[in-house]
Amino acid sequence: MSEAGTQRVDKWLWCARFFKSRGLANKMLGAGRLRLSGKSVSKAHQLVRPGDVLTFPQGPHIRVVKVLFLAERRGPAPEAQTLYEDLSPIEPSRPKDTAAPPGPAAPARREPGAGRPTKRERRHLDQLRSGGE
């Protein structure tokens, strides 16, 4: 640590167990996907302090966390969860019986070993997909 009471953001994200490795944290930072108190960060050597708010994508979710403490080491998950306050907790997934919004149709199934569709079969599939026009 170069300044008292600060820590590199890539190391903090790794110690807080948001990423499996510092390399993955660096890759996300290099893409410019992290915001530190509202400002975009693209360098791993950016310093964080207690009280800073980090916003970054993690999987399909956007995480917003407030830094409460700096990490001494990468400890177990319960210890890592004490380093931050989650300002946008991940919503639990919906039950299976709830109707999902309509999405793209599943690709057509073919028998194993049938090979690629012929031109005639492709035209027929396109006709079915477009509604028989």
C-alpha cells in the first residue's frame, strides 16, 4: 500500500471474493467496466478507501457495493463478506412455475448423423419460421 488507509482495487475485489483471481479482476478493470464513486476506472492500481462505492457487472447482475474495510488477506467467504455492504443485493431467481417472458425460439432439432440440411430443407425451415408467407 502506497498510502495509509488505501488498497489497490484489483486486490480488494479479489480479497472480497468477487473474482476468483486478480487476473480476472484486472481484465474487468481493463475493459473499463468498474465505477469507483461514479467515475470510470480502467487501471488496476486505482486505490480504494473505506466509504467508496464500487459499481461493476458480475455475471448477469450489476453489483453496487460500499467498501467498509480494507482486506488484510483473502480469507474465507464469511470473512470476505464483512469487507463490504451490498447496496444492490442479487434478487432470488423466479420459481420454475412462473411463466417466463417469451424469448427466442429454440433451434430446430435434427437426428444425429443427419448432416446439414439441404437447400430445400432450409427453405422449408425458413418458411416455417417466418409464418408460412
